[in-house]
Amino acid sequence: MAASNPGGGRPFDFRLELTGVAPHLRAFARGLCGRPDYADDLVQETLLKAWAARDSFQPGTSIRSWTFVILRNVYLSEARRNRFRGDYDPDAAERLLSQPASQEDGLHMGDLRNAMMQLSPERREALLLVGAGGFSYEEAADIARCAVGTMKSRVARARRSLEEMLGEQSRNFTRSASQSVAHTDLLAELDKVVHS
């Protein structure tokens, strides 16, 4: 479906634009739910809904923001529908059945992911939109349907919570100097994500 582009240039191709935003949707969905299989289902549902509503999209506006709103609504609808149903989480089951070896002390990217999943959904969403998604506070507030000040507060609180959780984990480990550097690098990377 190609339409004229109001800004000139090449014509707007909805299919091409939708395909281009899919990796961003997948990253956002994985950050929201924490499970790659479920995230893929959310993205598929989002793409189907976006395709069905393609006539309501206005070329010249951000298809990325438009599809993120759809994804967020799909995720929230599924969360409401499934709030009384327990999902099998293979990562949680594995953690319950295995004890980590002592030589694996220190922080890993898995620790960051686990800490992200402990944040409230609103704070996790805010951090994902502004940090990983690269949206401005204003765009993220539009997607989340909240005030800009609320979005800024959620991002700041999410960052502070992550630092506390990761700091608590690091205090529980006996670290060598290289592991301490890895922890500092991890927080610096998080800082880049949040402030980029």
C-alpha cells in the first residue's frame, strides 16, 4: 500500500514501514514481558492489528510511536485477561531447580534483565521507552498516556530502583577488582541507555 508522502520524497509504503519497525517492537515487547516467546506473540498480534488499522494511520506521523501504542494496548489487554492465570516461566523453574556455582559470582547481563523484571510495569515501560526505545519524554508520555512529568518521574525512579537492586546484589557477592569493574561498567551502560 503506497501513498503519497506529504513531505515530498519517496511515496509512503505502509508494508515497508511496518516491516522496518518490527525489530523495535520486538525489543520493546521483550522488555515489557521478559519472555522472548511471549514477546514474539505480542509483536505478531501488534502487526496484525496495525495492518488491519492501516487506513487510520496518517502518513507523515511516526509509525514507530503508532505501533508502540498498539503493542502497549495489546500487552495491557493480555495482562488483564491473564491476571488470574499463572504462566510457566522456564527461567524461574530452572533457578528453583539449580544452584549457581560459586565461581559465577558477580553481575551479569542476566542480573540486569532480572532486575528490570522486578520493576513495576509502569517504571519498566518508562525506562524501555525512553532508554532502549530512544523516545523523548514527550513521545514516551504520549505512548503511555500520561503526563510528561509522570514519565520523567517513572524513569528516574526506575533507574534508582535498578541501581539499588544491582547494588544490593553486588554487596552480597565477594568480588575481585575485575568483577567490581564489571559492575561499574554495567551501571555505566545502564546510565547510557537511560540518558541517551
